[in-house]
Amino acid sequence: MAFIRKKERPKERFSLLLLDLEEYYFEQHTAYNVISNGTNQKRRIRGSLKICSKSIIFEPEPAAEPILKIPLRDCKLIEGVEENDQNPFNESKLVGLSIACKQVFLIKESNIVAPYRIERGDQRFFFQLDLSRKTEDVIQTLLQLHRASCLNKLGDQTAMIAANLQSRLARTSFDKNSFQSVSEKPHMECEAEMVTPLVTNPGHVCITDQNLYFQPLNGYPEQVVKIMLHSVRRIYKRRHGLRPLGLEVFCSENDLCSDIYLKVYNTKDRDELYYYIATFLENHMVEQTAESYMLQWQRGHISNYQYLLHLNNLADRSCNDLSQYPVFPWVIADYTSTELDLRNPASFRDLSKPVGALNKERLERLLARYRDMPDPKFMYGSHYSSPGYVLFYLVRVAPEYMLCLQNGRYDHADRMFNSISETWKNCLEGATDFKELIPEFYGNDASFLENNLNLDLGKRQGGRMVGDVSMPPWASDTRDFLQKCQQALESQYVSEHLHEWIDLIFGYKQRGSEAIGAHNVFHPLTYEGGIDCDSIEDPDQKIAMLTQILEFGQTPKQLFTTPHPQRIMPRFQSMSRTPSQNASLSELSPASISEDSSFEDLTEESRKMAWNHMSKLKMVADHKIHKEAITGIAVTRAGLSVFTSSQDSTLKMFSKDSSSLQRSISFSNMALSSCLILPEDATVVCSSWDNNVYFYSIAYGRRQDTIMGHDDAVSKVCWKENRLYTASWDSTVKVWRCIAAEVSSSRRGPFELLAELEHDAGVNTISLNQAGTLLASGTKEGAISIWDTTSSSLVHQIQCHSGKIHDIAFSPDSRHVLSSGEDCSLKVVDVQTGMLLSSVAADEPQRCFCWDGNTVLSGGGTGDLLVWDIMAGRVTHRIPGHSGPVTAMWMNEQCSSIITGGEDKHLIFWKPQY
């Protein structure tokens, strides 16, 4: 339906939809249809004679007259008619062309969209061109196309028509008089076809330093289509006809339908167009990946509806290609109750199963057939998305598309989209009906459910005419139905289970053994790469195969090969696509505030406020207290004393109140790599490059204990719940029993070694989640490991960076891990699945950072502090700070106080300004 609004034009009777599938419209001529009344009187009807690759179409100017479509294969004779001149000395002159045919299609009689009327039997038509001198050329063209249509083999027909098309394109070029400005500089030209649903239109593409142009060969629907490059917001490479030839351009962020879809004749030209536009836009747009959208969805930045649209776009689904139309799930399963209860799980469809597996009895029959089937096996004889299914839903607003697809006919009235509940019932029980829904079911335009065009769609059994779609009892009208569908899609149940459906359609259960286990196996031809059409030598077989695939439907491109993580359900925020839905959705989503939320809520709100103002950091104080780079910062609970470790081998104690250095402690002549303060502010723990971990008593002012537990430098220490974690370049992380009260007492311990976490390379950094149940480690070779600390077992290991990992940290909700590396990148990993969600390139290595799961504050190599929008993958603010790389960062629990240390030996205090 979106493509109908996008392509809406002034009322025209002719459209490319009157052509057969895979047919081209070549040229048009003003002409007269001359009709003899049996006497000497003749009736002349002025109109437009259109020469197409498989037919002749005459569009009369009087709207009451039908459009005539004469298939070339049904023509018995095409010849010129000479002027009746009695003078033998005058050269004969063609005055028109005569066509004898076996049948003709009469379309839009009385200007009404209706099934085509076919007049069979021998007929003869006489057309006179306004410019009679072109009559001979038109006749020769028609004779050539007629010969093509009469060839026995479909492959030969297609080849001859393609040769005619290429000859026309070669004889023409882009008319540069169409440039918007004389100062425009052309970059490249190529031949292409503009793709709209069910039809393509050949012509010439030209791209300049300002605009993208498409000039149709036939001048239809306009002489030139122009897209201003500065208005482009998104571009996608597309598969078209199973080949990588498509390019789709959007001039809006959220529109379902694009502004132009081009099919270029070779991949090289397509890619050059893509990269030229991408280069032009690199400062204006960020290319999003499935993983970056996943991260935004998980954290509630985009709705379920928006996320599904983005996934469809990335998986080659387009409103301009009905064989790859965006696919959305059925989510509601109750179409009989008078009230729809979105708090009841029974109201929803099981999103972990494909439609074909929702009915156990039907599935057993399908599996029995599947087991007895020879290879290649498939469970379902039809797809969940195809051109026929799309137009089944949209026939009331797109009748001409249905007529085009079905050779001028509607489907039988009882097989039409008559009722929501009947359609759902058939999807559950029908032997060959496994279709999902389309985005329109979750939009705001209900016209596709209403017969507002007063179409005659036939009469059902019982004599009832097909009219509006029948709504379920719980919907008062079509608009109420859509609103409740929207609420259901954004509900808590669907938000918690949508990832299961994504696994089936776009994810790891789409193919292979996982698909078999999930009963999600369709015909092999529907999958990307299921067949190499270029390897089929027989032209007839190739065309038949392509036609079968395009009409049957195609499975989306696979976007994920590991389980999709579940959505993080927010406590204080409900998802809504439109403000008007906030009230109702807030009741249905997990946004209700818990009763025990007083102090936590205040702390959470203060954190939110601080991060919202992180770009307004103000430098409060700057002190140089070390002789080498600062490696660690720890602060007492009251915030009065700041401890810093440094490569100059010293631990310093700095008083925030008096702004003075109070203590300087040296444990060895080797660099210190990190420090932390144990609870009760009694002990500081430091890690050192001399392979040791030192315990310093604040009360006694001396070293209290030492762990000599590693064979190489200790790079980082963390503590939680009486456990000390020490990371080392000896490729281990060791876990020690470390009770704060015992350490702070005067007696020494032994520290009991509880576990040893082995790595394949030296460990450079570690971090614990807030609960202390997970540990993330980053190695010198760029690998991230996630460990379960309760069992000391490895959960995931992911090779993320191409060099040393500088820093690593969990998001506050423990769902994601962020890392920064010497390869100048930031990486986001999903904890649940181990999937790399996002990779963001930086101009310089980020040595340290803090983040709230969405926004990152990092220390750059130039000394600046950078504020990142990790979802968009870009720096939003750069704050001048140190004169060299920032090497250490500390932030308090309320995120309202920040301290940084750098290679410039300075310690800088910061505060967000509200």
C-alpha cells in the first residue's frame, strides 16, 4: 500500500500494469482507431498507440471507450494500408496499419477498474498515425516483435526481445539538457531499469555531483526522474531476479517505500553507483547494520515495528518487489473474543514456531510427507510471503496489481480476503496456507481493509458481495483493529518473544539443521544461493526457473547465524510508535513502576540526568602529581581521598578538599598497572608489572600484604563479594578468596586461590558486572572472553579486535560488553549470545572509557574526552582535556563526578553542567 501512495499520479488510464509480466513498453504514437460502421461512414477515435514487447495497446482519449490490448502472439496479420490513389504515376503512400487478430482485451470500460473483457474471434483493426511518415517504422518494429512472440521457445522469445531493447538503449543516451543546473558535473552513465511492483521500465541513469537521474526510454511516467543527492537518507544494494543488480534509494528515514529502485544490467555499474552515493553521503548519514539496529531495539530506542522494518530492509525486502515484500508476523491468536486481553499469553501466537507448525495435527501430516520425500526435501509446498499473498491482502487498494498478476482476473470471491478470523483459521488449518502478514497490519492506514473504491470483487456463496473485510468481535471498526494490532505488536509478550520469530525468518533457524529442528524448511529454490541461474545453460529452463522462484516467493537474506538476544524490558519506559498510544500501551508493557523503587529510582534518575549532560563536562581542577602516565584511579566512598597508580611505580594519595598530595608510596621499581579500594575504605589493592599484587593499609600507612601469584606482569585487579580477580600477561585470570575485613586487620592472610581462568594470550584488562556473576576479559591479541564466576566456566569467547584490548566493561544491565582496542575501534558484544552487535571505528585508540549502555565517555589518544552515541556509531562531542593520551578514568555511582589521568601525568577532575 505504501508503494501505491508513493507512486500516486494524476488520474491516468494507462499504466505499465496493463503489460504482461516481464514485458517492456517501448514507444507511443498519437493515432486514430478508425472504425467502419458497415457503410461508408467511419468513426475515428483519437488516442495513443503504444508499442510494447509483447502487445499493442491503444489508449483512447474518450474515457468511456475501453483500452484495447492486442497480444502480438494472437496477431494473424500486420500490414500497411496504402492511400487509394488512382494516378499510377504517384508513388504509393502508407496511410495507416491494419492488424488482424484472434482476440482482443477490453480494459477499463467506462473507465471502471474491473476484470478484463476478452472478445474472441477474428477481428481487424485499422490505426492511422498522426505522423503518417512514421507508419513504415512502426510496422517494421511490430513485425519484428511479432516474429519474437511467435517463436516456439520462451528462451528464444526473451533473447530476441532483449536484443531489441539493447539496440534501442545503444541508439540513445541520457539527454544532458535535463540537468537541473548547467554547472553540474556528470560522474557516470549506465543503462538500467526502474523497478516498480510487477513491472520494470528501461532507460538511462546519469549521476552528477548534485543529482541522480533516470531517463525512461519511453518517457513514461515522466521524461526524467530526479533524486537530489543531498536529500538521500538511505541506500541499499538489492538482489533482483536473484542477481546482485538492484539499488534502492530512500529520501526519508522511516518511509516504508523508496524514492527509486534501479536494476542495473551489471554488478560493476551497480556498485559504482552505490559507492559514489555512499561517498557523497558519508558526512551526512551512518550506515546501519543488523547488529547496530539490534542494539537499539534491545535497549528500547526503537519499537518492535521499526526494528522489523529495518531488518526487512537489510534482508533485501522491498515494497517495489512483491516477491520480496516486507514480512511481518501474525502476533494475535484470538479472533473470536469480544474483548482482546493483551495481558493473557493465550491471546498471542507462539512466535517460536513458523505458521506451518502452529497446528500440531497438520504438522504431523506435513512431516510424514517430508520423511517420504526424495531430496531435495521441504516441509511446506508454499511460502509465507509471495506476490499473490501480498495482493491478497491489498486487493482493495491495489486492484490493478492483482489484475496484472492474474492475467486480468480477480481471484474467486470465496478465496478473497474476506475476514480476519477466516484468514487466520485457514493459516492454521489449510493444507497449503502458511502465510504471514505485511507491515500494513501494524500501520495507521486502514483503507486496505475497506472497499472504498466500490470494486466489484465478486459474489460469495450465499449471494453476498465481497465488500469490507470482516473484523474480529473485539474490534469496533478497521481503525480500532489496526490500533489493537499495534498495541499487540508492542506488548510485553511480543517484546519478550519477538527474537524467536526473528530467528526463524532472518536468523539461525532459517537454514540447516536448526531449520529442520524448528520445522522451518521451505523449497530450496526460495533461499538465497539456492540456485545459480547463470549456471543454467538452457534459456527456457532458466526463464521457467526464474518465473517459478519469483512467483513462489523468496526467503529473506539471512542476517544472523547465532541465536538472537532477547529484548531488554525497561522498567520505567513503554514502547510506542505514536504519542496517542502511550496511555494504553503503558498499561500493557512492563513499564509499571515497582513499589520498592524509591531510592533506586532517585539514583537511576540522577544517572540519567548526568549522562544526558555528559557533553557539558566542565573541568573543575587539574593537578600534575606523577612522573609517568597514570594507570589507575580509586576514590574513597566519601570522595575525599583519591588514590592513583602510575607507571612511575608509585601509588599516590591526593586530598580533594585541600587539593594537595598527601602520600606517595612505592612498592618496587616496576610500574603499577591498576588500583582499587576495598570496602570500608581501609585497604588499597595495586597490581604491578613485577608480577605481584600489593595491599596497602590506609590506616597504618604501609604495605600490609602481597600476593605473588603470577608469572608475568599483573595488568588489572577487580574485587566483588569477597573475591579478588587478578589478570596477567601470563594468560591467566586468577580468583582469590579476599575478605575485606580480614585484609584490613593487622594479621596477614594466606589468600586462597579459588580458580584459574586460562586464556590463549596475555590478559590486558578485566571487568565484572554489577552483580559479580560475570567477568569479561580482553587479551593482547584482541579476544574477549565472558566467564561465569559462580562456576568459573567460559560462557563465550569472541575474536573482536585486531590488536590489544585496552579497556572492557559491562553495561549497567549486564546485557552487553563494550571494549576498546588499539585497532581504533569500539565493539559491542551481546552477553546472552556472544554475538558481535556493533563495531564503531574511531580516529584514534580509546584507552579507557565509562558507559551507561547507550552513551560512551572515552579517553582519546589526543587527550580529548569523546562522547559517543554508540547506537549511531559516531562522536557527538569532543571535550579538550589532557595534552597526551588519556590512560585512566573513574566515575562515581551517580555519574556526576569524573576523574581522568593521562600520559601527561595530570589528574583532572570533571563535573557535568546541568
